Amino acid sequence: MQTKTIAQLIHDLHTHAVSARHLVEQALSRIDDTAGEGTRTFMTIWRDRARDLADHIDRHELWRDERLPLCGIPLSVKDVFDVAGEITRAGSIAREDQPVATADAEAVSRLRNAGAILIGRTTMSEFAFSGIGLNHHFGTPRNPWDRLTGRIPGGSSSGSAVSVADGMCTGSLASDTGGSVRAPAALCGVTGFKPTASRVLLDGVFPRSYSLDTVGPIAGTVTCCAYINAVLSARRLAPSAASVEAVEGLRLGVIEGDPVENLAPEVAQAFSAALSRLSQKGARLSSFAMPEIEKIRRVTSSGGISPPEAFAIHRDLIATRPDLIDPIFLARLRKGGEVRAADYIDALRQRSAIMADVHARTQSFDAILMPTCPVVAPQISDVQHPEEFEAMSTLILQNCGFANFLDRPALSVPIHQPAAAPVGMMLIGQHGHDDELLRLGVSVEAALSGHRL
């Protein structure tokens, strides 16, 4: 299983301690492991293409080229991204008859241009609906933490998180509309980063919500996410983004109320221990009330933004071939069609006002902290009925959605003890200050490393 970071792998390539072909074969070996999750994690595996590119990289030692910061690094791609010559199914059999993509999505193109080796296309919740990660058409990868019991991976980027957690790649390209990067990362024990929204990076991405969609990485560490995000955002990785600074003096706000209430015992214990560790290391933690959370909940309860946009995206399919859509997701899509236009417009207006209010309330903090998910991964068998499914999906995503609504960068870092149920802590930064949040995340991750030994 691959446990090295991107920085370590780059060093190993430069010192000839490892070859790009070896990294590819290692990834493919994990995918093909009959005791693993490969067949349920990947919808398509680009074996020959990955091997040919790896051999080309090794033959010409392309990792020497500074313009290729991810050269030789194996990555997976969520099924919402266009890949030239393939159908983008978005986890649904309803798109089997769609034409193949004529070009790569912008995010995929940037990874290729940075020298990354794309291993395959990962499964997901159908049409990126739900934080559960179930897919009755293409299979549900079991959470690597407790494969024997059979626990959910989280969604909608289920395959992305499992591919990283199970060592099938070093990182994954995913999308996040209400927690689809961070929730599965937290439940599978890896790291996920949702950046501030970028219209450019959504070029060639099958939409879930025009207003809330974002593109971000899932990887083993914050630094790995920083490497991938630097490529996605078309910026060179600043040296400080991969360095460790002390957390002493950091101003961290902990929201009171819903985000830290009614937590599963494992989550409450891990989150409390992480806060204590940060405080001991000199971080300045302050609990504060954020009444805007209740305003966000009211906007969501009246229809919100994402449901009517999702209905608009899928309404032709709903009208002509509803039998091809999973009944649970079909019901959710139809509910979005019941939202009145006036309520949707009002939700957009309220969003802008709430964003301004939250900025004023939180501008003194370097980041806001809360548990990524209030629960640990439940058993797959416990979320088969629609009522159970809906309740658990809402619970898993309840904290994550704040960052999307507020259009702020958010990072989930693991805070559980080894072999324990995975738990993530979410750090939310200021709008547009993505690099600052990643630098802070590197420091927080380092400060908590002793706590997790």
C-alpha cells in the first residue's frame, strides 16, 4: 500500500529510488487485489495508457522538468470529469447513450500538463447526490477502515476517497457541492480540500449545482492536497505551502451550537482531543456563536439553491426516462422541481447577505473549526431504505454544506487514533484565501501528528 506523500515520491524519483513505472504497477496491484475494493472503486482503468506514460517519463527522466510538478504521480479521476474519447456517466446508467467527450475537462488537462499519471475513472453517488456513496448500478466501494463489516465510503466522491485510502493512487481529482470531497475523505481517514469556487475549473465537469459546485483534491496529507491544488489553480507551489510552521498564535474559532452538538462518541472524543492538542501547542481557540447558521438552514428548508438547480439540469431525463434513475435520487430530483422561482431567487439574494454577515463576524479568525461529519461511517446495510438513507446523508453533510453556501475554502484533516474509526476535523478559511488555509492546514496537521500516534 502506498503511504508516501507526493513530496516524498518526487524525491524518490529524483534519486532513482523508485521509477514512475513502479508507482504505476504498485497502484494497479492494489486495484487488482481480490481482497480490496478495486472492482467497486474504478469504472474505467487506463492500464496501458498509464504504463506507456510511465515508461516515457522514466526513459527521458521527465521528472527533472520543473514545469511538471506532478510528473510520475499516479492520480485517479472522479466520473464527473470529461476525458477525451469517453462518456462522462456521472455515476449513472442514464448517460450510457451520451456522446463521448471531445476534449478533457480543464482540471484533467491541467493534471496531464503537470505530468500526473491518470490511473482511472472512479465511481461515485449517482449524479453526485448524497453523502452516503452508494451506487446500485456500478457498485459501492466499502470503507477500507472496516471492510469486513461493510461500511459506507461517504459521497459523493466515494471512489476517489477509497482509491486514496486503499493505496490505489496518491491523490484523486474530485468535486464538492455540499461536502462531496470532505465527507468521504473524513469517513475514510484521508484529507480533502474544497477550494473557493472557480468557474474555469468547472469547464468539462458534469454539473450538480451551477452555484455551489467546486473542484478539489483528495489525498493522504494536506501537503499532497496543496501540490495538486497548485496545479489546478495554475499557480506554482509556494515553498511555504509545503513547509511546517508553528500553530502558536493562530486564531481559531470554534462554532458553538449545531456543528458541535449531538456528535457520535468517537467524533466528540477525537475533536475534543484535537482542540486540546492545538491549545497546548499555543493556538488561540475561541468559541463563538454564529446565528447565520440558522439563517442558512431556513434558506435550505424553503427549497434552497442546489435542489432547483439539480432539477433544471435533469428535467428532460426525468420527463423521458425516469426509470433509469435510482428511485431515491429520482425522488430528490423531483422535489427540486417543486421549488418556486421566487423562493430560489430569494435564496440567492439571502446567500449574498449571509456571506457578508459571516465575513464581518469571522474576519478576526485565521480559520473556523468543526467536525467534518458528526458521525463515523455507518454500515451499508443500515442505509438501504429511503428514510434511513435520507436521514444519514443529511447528517453526514450538515457541517460541510456551510462552506459551500458561504463559498469559502475548507479542508478536512484526519484526527482519529490509528485503527480507530476515521474522524475528520474541518478547517474553513476566508473566501479566496485558499493558499493561506492550506499553509495553516499543514501546521495543524503537524501539530496533531503526535496526538494521533
